[in-house]
Amino acid sequence: MQDFARRNLVLPAAIALVAAGAVVLLWQALRSDHVARVANVTEATSYGTRSELARRLIVQLESLEALADSWISASAERPDVKGPLAAIRFEGVEVIAWSGDDGARFVATSSDPESSLVPTDSQWAAVAPLIAEAEAATKAAAVGPYVDDDGHATFRYYSPVRRGARHGTLVAVIDAHDLLAALLVDEASGYEIRVSCCDGVELYRRDAADDALPSAWTHDGWIVPAPGLLWNVRHRPLPELRAVLDTSAVDSVLIVGLALALLLGGLVFETRRANDRAAAANAAEQRLRVLHRELEERVIGRTQKLGEVLRDLNTINLAVSHDLRSPLNAISLVTGQLEASNRDEVARPRLAKIAANVARMTAMLNRLLGYARTAAFGAELEEVDMHALAEKVVREQSLDAHTVTIAAMPSALADRVIVHILLSNLVANAVQHARAGRALRIEIGSRGSDDGIPAYFVRDNGLGLDAALAAQLFKPLRDRQRDPGSGGLGLGLAIAARVVDRHGGRIWVESEPGRGTTFLFTLQPGPNAADAPEPDDE
């Protein structure tokens, strides 16, 4: 009993514990690797943002230098210089002032960039201290930050310029928050960005990240775009980005792994029972093989019999083909001779019609023989104008417009000759079962069906039939049940049903005794069927 317990309980438990420990170690390794990968992504993003920010800051400061160069060339007699307006368009530039040794003074502010650049005494008095500080500088430099009561930090950019004997000084007051907001608007989407000075003064912050982040996912670095500017730029993923980066696959490994460890213990416990089941399955497989072999033998035998029947059928078809072709050829030959020798204007159209019908009957015979000899339908599909084909069938059966009404119908993708036979059989069936003493009316058209494919119909006002008999109509030798005195073999509707089936459609009948009969069938819609008039959804 103890050996049984050790073999069936202790060993599975030990294996499950070992597997669980291995899963935990694997999970820790995958977690560390995932954190490192996200940290690398954050570091790369931070580096790209800092590089782009430094480049844009340098470009703006260089534009201020270019502005100073243009103003030192300007004369005090030309106070209409509009150079500052281009620089004011940079977000964050609040004031630009210029003082030249020739007495030229220009002042522009972001609040009123279109005003005259020539300052009033009060305007100049406001910027004069800045000019005095700037004139003490020996080279271009940024000074600040200066933090006001609202927490906004500004920098002052001094740019003394000399050209030959002339010199001047440019001063720009820049709002750090507005400047950084404009330069970083399209950078590092999905990250919190915080820019601060070396003394810890926060200049700008975009969005706020979750504080409960791995420390490796926070990355910062320094940029020095100009003398006097030393800024720290920090990146942290926002909750939306973290939801994308922080995949649940790693945690799934732990959950699935522990579940597999338990499953492994259970599998070890079930080994003996599995062996028994395997033995039973093996025995069942042997029995199945015997049954399969017997089934294959039956199939082979029936296939051989079917092959013999098909060979016999092929022989009969060839004989029928030969016997029918001879009289058709004779009729065609005699008709051609009569057409060549007869000059009667009344007889010639009739002879031509005979010749056309002989040719059509020959084509029908060829297609029907091939249709009966092969199980797979190898018809040549083309777009068939169903309305024109219906008109042709009506003319061939010598029916007038008072008897037959043909509505607009969409085209079909079908074999023209075989579908011609289909319509001919349905129209002939309607004529054959007309009600005695009542004028025959036949309608040919289309309407919607349950599967969305247009359904073509041939409707008559004849005898009608019982619903119980409708299911037998499309079987050979069944038409006699509808009209025992007709003398037909009942193959017309059976051929119609097979034509529809080989085109991948369906055929059915709607009828009541004494209320006429409607035969409906579907075919593949033609490529231009959508341009046809809407079918009658009656």
C-alpha cells in the first residue's frame, strides 16, 4: 500500500514541484528581459527627442543671431525694418530689443508684433535695463531662469554683435514653457516629458505618467544648446503606452506554466490508466481497420459495377448518336438542296427555318450526349440574355404575345444551349398541361429568392397539381402522374432539374390544384446582372 502511494502520489507531486520551480525561474528571466527591452525603447526615444529639441533650439538661437546681423546693417533712418516679426513667430519669444551704436532702437513684443518697431520712451525704458546687462556681455549667452509668481520661467538671450567699427546688442526674452511646448508638440507621443534646469527648476511638463513604473523605464539626459543653457529632459511612458508595451504574455507564461506543472503531475498519476486506455484504443483500432478494409472492398466492387454500367451507357449513347445523326444529316442535306433549287419566296424562309432547327437539334444532341456521358459538367459558361432566350423559345414553339408574357430578367452565367433546353422543356410543359376550355396564359420572368439570387420562373394557368405530387415531378417517368393521358415519358422536367443542378442552382415548383403551376429555378448571376431591372419580388 505504501509503495502504491509513493508511486502514485509522491512522485507526481515531486515532478509538479520541480516543474513549477522551473516555470518561476523562466518567468523571472522573461520579465527581466521584457523590462530591459522597454527600457531600451524608452532610452532610444529619449535620445531622439533630446537631439531634435537641441537642434530646434540651436536653429532658433541662430535665427536671433541672424536677426542681430541684419539690424547692425540697418540705419536709424530706416525704422520700418520688419525683421523682428519673423523671430516673434517663434512660440515663447516675448520681447526682442535692439540697440545700435548709431542710435537705432528696435523693439517688438509677442503681444503686439504688428506695431511699429520704433519704441516709445516708455517702451524703451522697460527694456533699457536688459540692454544694459546685454552690453556688458562679451559674447552670445543665455541667462536665467527667472521664475515669476505664477511659476513661469523665462530666459534672457544676449547677443552682442560687431561688424567692423559698428556694434550693437540684441536682447530676447523667452518664455521657457511656451517655447518647449511648441518645440515638443510632435515629439515622443505616448511619453511624459519633463524639462528642468540644473538647479531643479521645472521649465515644462507634458502629461503625467504613473509613478508605479519600473525605474528602468524612466530615462533622462542633458542638453546644452547654447552657453548658459543646461537642461535635463526626462521621459516616462504614459498609462496608454504602458498598456501597449507591458504585455501580459510574460505573466501568462507563469500562469500557464504552473497550470502545466499541475497537469504534468496529474498526467503522471494517470499513466497507468492511460496505458489501459491505450490498449483498449489499440484493440478498437484493429477492429476499425478490419471494418475499413471491408468497406474498401465493397466500394471497389460497387465501383467496378458502376464502371460497367457507365461503359454500357456510353455504348448506348454512341449508338443513339449514330442513329440520330444519320436522319438529321439527311434532312439537312435535302433542305440545303431545296434551298438551292427553290425560288419560291414563301418556301425559302421556311426551308431556312428547317435548316436552323436541324442545326440546333444537332447541337442539342451533341451537348445532351456529352451531358449524359459525364458526371462532371464541362459546359462553356457565358453571359446569357435570359429575356432574349425566352423570346426565342416562344417563337420556336409558335406562341403569340396574347399567350405568353415575358418580363425583364437579369442575365445569367450559364451554357446557352443547355439553358435553352431548360426553358423549352418548361414552356412545353406549361402548354401540354393547359386547362381545357380556358385560354392558355404563360408568364416568364424573375423574382427574388431566399438566398438573394434572382429566381427565374415559368408560370401557367393550367390544371395545377397537388403539393404531395410536386416532390416527384423532377424524377424520370413521373409526369404521367400529373396527366396520365399525356403519353409523355416524363423526362422533360427531369432533364430541366439536372440542367439546373449542374449549374449549381436549384429548381422547385409552386402549385395548387386548379390554380396553375409556377416552376422556379436559379442560375449563377451574370457579370452585368446588377445593371438589369429589379426582379419582381411578388
